[in-house]
Amino acid sequence: MSSPPAPTAAERVGNAAARVSTLELLFDLVFVFTITQVTEVIVEHPDWLGAAQAALTLAIVFWMYDGYAWLTNQAADAGVVLRFGLIAAMVAFLLLAVSIPHAFGASGLLFGVAYLIIVIIHTTLFMITGSSEARRGILRLVPFNVAGAVLLVASAFVDQPLHWAFFGAALAVFVGSTITRSPSRFDIGASHFVERHGLLMIIAFGESIVSVGVGASRHEVAASLIVGAALCVGIVAAMWWCYFSGDDDRADERFTRTAAERRPYLALTAFGVDHLVMIFGLVVFAAGVRFSIEDVFVVVQQPAQWMLAAGVALYLLGDARYRQELGIGPSGWRYLGALAAAASGLLGLALPVAVQLAVLLMILAAVLAVEPVTRQRARS
């Protein structure tokens, strides 16, 4: 009896678009710990250098983490090989996350080796489960992914400040692969890709809420703590509302209608870079919460107020760009909101942090309130 024919590229896309599997949801839970560890980098080094290290580390981790979203989007089904491969990758990602706070020092070798293993598993699974076009596409990227991972391993054998050079070079190699190698060989399943990144944002929002709880649990319950927790949760909820106020459905519709050859480019920019900026904004905001939630009725020490301001500003900036690239709604108000949020850091220099948090919440609420009016006027 002959075996059934292999699914075509179109059938693979249809399968991918139909679901985000429970295996992918399990895999994404590892990213919760990754966000926690990146936040710890800023908490341990509360300055611009610490923020830069956190941003560089998150960008490098997100490159391969999002690569697994591309993998499951292209895989024909969640067979045994894919299941065992993703579970093995989860272990490697967990070890990678463990090493993040000291990746520029004592844990550098663990970070680099774990990253190299992640690249090897990713390539192997692509070759086994991907379509012929996807396999050719990933083979064009493998030299870049391996070279970047080797640079990360090599960074463990140098002293500061050369860690910055090796990590920066690794990120440059990854970014360079998108410039010198066209991603058009990947036939992206639109609905699956949109849903997968939406769930990833849910995880990031959830981790921000957890950070509020962790910060609050370390102090005695008082009126200031209750007010601070309420304001911080309100801000996270408003940022969630910005993303899930219908943009997810509009993104699905628009991405599905996008020509197949253009989808990989939007997958790199709108769902790659823009989502990375939003997630890092949530990380910076969470770090600011950790430094300020103890007593929101006092003026906090620098740079906590700038973390709160920059976190919301970065989130709105990434969200505005995401909307603009997909054409799913007006983005101007979100750009203005980002500027206003950044300026709120000036308030924190002289006024209690509760005032700054209230202003940030009002900025987000204003953006959410004015955009439907703008959209309605545009239609009339």
C-alpha cells in the first residue's frame, strides 16, 4: 500500500493557520521566565548600561524564540519528532533564561552553549517537518544562526567590555541575515502567526502583572501599596486593551489578505521588531514598578520614574508602528501618547510616583478614547 502524498505548501499553510497547538502554548510558557530574567538585569543594574544590556540580550533571545514560531507555522503537524524536539528546545531555553542575569560574566558559557543547542534543534526540526521551500530557506539562514551562536560561546572567554562587542556582533549577524538572504521562501500561515504572537503578548502582560505582585509582596500592606498596585494593574490592563481592542482581529484579516510573498517581510518587522519593542517596554515598566511600588506617595529616587515613563512610551511606540505597518488603525495618537508618556518622567522628579502612574493611566485611557472617534470620522 502506497503512503499518502506529502502535504503541499498550501496545505501546510492551511494546517498552520487552523490552530495554535497546546504544545506551542506549553513551549511559550518558558518565555515567562525569560522575561523575568531580563527584568532582573535592569533591577540589578538600574542604569542606562543595564537597560542596554537587557535590550541586547532580549533581542538575541527573541531572534531564536520567534524562529520557533516560524518553525511551528511551517510544520505540517505536531508529530512525535516535533514534540520531542520542542521539549528539548524548552530545556535549552530554560537553561538560557537561567543564565541571562550574568550572561555578560560568570554564566556566559552556559548562555552561549544553550543558544547553540537551540539553533541546532531549530534547524533539525525545520529540515524534518518543513516543506521543501522552507528547508531551502532555512539552509540559507543556518550559517548566520550558527555564526551568531558561536560568537556568543566565544564571548564567555573574553573579559569586559569585550562581551558587548561579541553580543553586538552576534545580533548584527542575525540582522544581517535578513538583509542578505530573502525570507520569501517561507509561506507564512497568517492566522496562526497572528494568534501565536497575540498569545505571546498575553504572556508578556501576565508577567508584568506578576512583577506588580512580586514587588507588592515584599512590603507591608498599606494604603500606598494598595493604590500603587491598583494603578500599575490599571496601566498594564490599558496596554492590553490597546493591543486587544480589535487590533488582533483586524491584524488577522489584513495579514491574511496580504500577498504571500510579502508576508515573510511583515513577519520580520511587524511581528518581529515591533513586538520586541512592545515586550521590552513591558520589561522596563516592570522594573520601574519593582523600584517604586513600596510607597507611591513619595518621590522615588532616579531612575525609577524614567523606567515607568520609558516602559509605557516604548510599548506605545512599538504598538503604533505595528498598527502602521499592517494598516489596522490610526497610529498618530499612539505616537503622541508615547511622547507624552516619556515626558511623564519629568513629573516623577518632583511629584509622588502615584501622580506619575495616574498620568500614565490617563494617557493610555485618552488614546483608547480618542481613536474610535478618529476612526469614525475617517469613515464618514
